[in-house]
Amino acid sequence: MRLVKFLALGLLALCALTVAVVLVVGLRFDIEPAALVEKYAGPPSRFVDLDGLSVHYRDRGPREGPVLLLLHGSSASLHTWEGWAAALSDRFRVVAVDLPGHGMTGPWPAGDDYSLKAFADFLDRFADRLGLQRFALAGNSLGGTIAWTYAGLHPGRVERLILIDAAGYPRPEQRRFFGLLDFPGAELALRWITPRFLVAATIRSIYADPSKVDDALVDRYRDMVLRAGNRAAILPRLRQYAPDLSLLQRLDMPVLVMWGAQDRVVPPADAFRFQNDIADASLQIYSDLGHVPMEEDPARSAADARRFLLGD
């Protein structure tokens, strides 16, 4: 009996030590916006006030050219589009934006509405503020969900739509994951526990070729997640995620579905579902790319986007 008690106490001590190590290694405090602005917001970064939110965006290319508006994925930032901006801004006015709760835009100053409808409303007001009446719209992952949601709600404003490994279709593992969000400590972990090794492992998992992930890329992703308020926005965003797939039936513009066949986040089978459910959709599959083709191989994916946007 004494041996059993000793082993039990030893197991408890080991568990406590493990928790302590995780906290020490993974605990990260927020980074204040000013520090990130100094490090990452050189030209061509700009900020515009929108309902009390200082929205970070980049606007490049000829003002008279056709407009391409770019939406990043969950816990990413507008930096994911740098390759596309460099490749396409000779012909297009390329606008990339940090969505609310992300990047250097940060969280809403009041309230925590991160529903897809709220993101679409934000996008509509942002486009109005920049004077963008009609534009092509591209989105990756969560940004893809927001893109097709917006296009379904405002089809008259979107000339062409590009969905890159877009989310939206329900999956069994997604329901199980959302169920874990109600466990005690889940909110605390999402809010404060952000070890660099976990960020690095996550980014490598979304690339088909993890050797392309360098320290600067990992540091930037981590810094954007640590921006004050961004981690606090993760849980409400996840809990409010409820795509309305009926909006796909309203899409009456040409749509290009681009997908990395090595995507381990959103299954490639969903690419064919989008192609089937959207009236005027074409499909481009990249056999050697993962969840972020526009970041992993910007030259090739941007060339395909150019041809689609120009109607070639």
C-alpha cells in the first residue's frame, strides 16, 4: 500500500512538473503594437481608422489598374501575400489587409464579434473607405471563407473570386476540436501559452516542403499572434465560426479554386466540392504544395492568378 501511495505521489509530482515546464517554456506575454509597428510596418504599410480600429494594410500598384483585394488565413497576416504583391503589382492595384483580431490590426476595441458576417461587414466598410467599388477578391483558408461569404452577400462588388485552400465545409474532426474549447483551461492556454517551437511546427505542417520555413518566417508569425489582443480573439472567433454554404449558390462571378494537394489542414477533396457547388468555377491543383500555395510558391501561383484575372 505504501508503494502504491508513493507511486501515486510520484505521478502527481511528475504531472505538476510537466505543467510547470510547459508554463515556463510556453508562457508568452503580449507584444505591444508600437513594437511591432517599428519592426514590421515600414513602407508600404499604411493604417486607416475604421470604427475605432486602426487597420493595417498595404496598397501597391497602379491606382487606375484593376483591383485585387487579398485576405489571409487564421492567425496569419497580410505578409503571407508579399510574393503575390511583388508579382502582380505591375498590372494590378494589389491591396492586402490584416483582418480584425490578426496581424497589426489587432482586436476590435470594443466587443468581440468575430462572426463571418462581422468579417464581411468589416471588408465592405474597408473597401468603401479605400474607394474600391468593384474588385477581384482572393482569400486563403479562413480568408477564403470570408471571401466567398462576402461575395455571396455582395455579388455586385466582386468581379472575380479566387479561393485558395479555402475553409467552409464541416468535418468530423472539426466538431471534436470545437468541443475541446469548452474544457477548463482551454481559454487560458489559447490566451497565454504560445511556445515558439509549437508555432514553428504548425507552420512547417502547412508547407509541403518544411525546409522552406526559416527562422524569420517563424518569428514573424509568432510576433503577429502575440500582438496584444490577438490571442484573446481566437476563442470567440472559433466559437462563432458558422459558414453559410447556401451562399455558394449566389456566386455569379468567375471563380478560381486553387489548392495544394499536400494540404494537411483542409482536405483536397474540398477543392472538388467548391468546384461542384459553384456555378462558374475552375480548379487548379498543385501536387507539390501545401495549405498556403501563395506563400510556399508565390511565383507559380501568382502566374496562374494573373491568367485568371485577365481572363486568359
